[in-house]
Amino acid sequence: EVDLPQGVAEPLLPQEQEPMVLTVDREGRLYLNRADDPKLAQTPAEVQLRAQAVLAREPKTAVIVRGDRGVVYGNVLEAMEILTRAGATKVGLAMAPLDGA
């Protein structure tokens, strides 16, 4: 469970494949929805290996980072860098809609 920052962004268009989502919780732990156990924290090396495998099979997979609003900003940047090293050409950031939007 993460508390996403609020903002306005274009919604993700429907995809053929399930998006790959890397979540960074308040403590900076990483959770990858495409891991064997998405509820188990992963090391940066584990995330990179799994992300590489997914992107090799499904190169058009949407890649998103969900960072808790309380996490250190550098941890979100590190998560984006891990995904880029894994082969992602575009990494989106998840956010909650603004209240009333």
C-alpha cells in the first residue's frame, strides 16, 4: 500500500500486456508486480533481472513507477534507473487524481 502523490496526467491507454509496475514504498523497498511474488520486496538486482526478462518477451510493455509520497525522491529516481537499465525506453510515474478532478 502506497500513498501516491496527487496530480493531473493522461490515463494509460489500454495495453495488450499487463503493465509492469515497480512500487517504491515509504521505506524505499521495491515491489515488482511481475515478480514471482509481487508482495515480496525485491533487491534492485532482482528487479532489473525480472524487468529485463519481461521486456525481452514483451518489448511494448508499459512501465510505471508507483512511489509513495513520503519516499525520498532519490529512491524513485533509482527505481526509474533500474528499469531503464533493464531496457525500458519510457518509464511513467503513477499518481492519484487530484481531489475533485
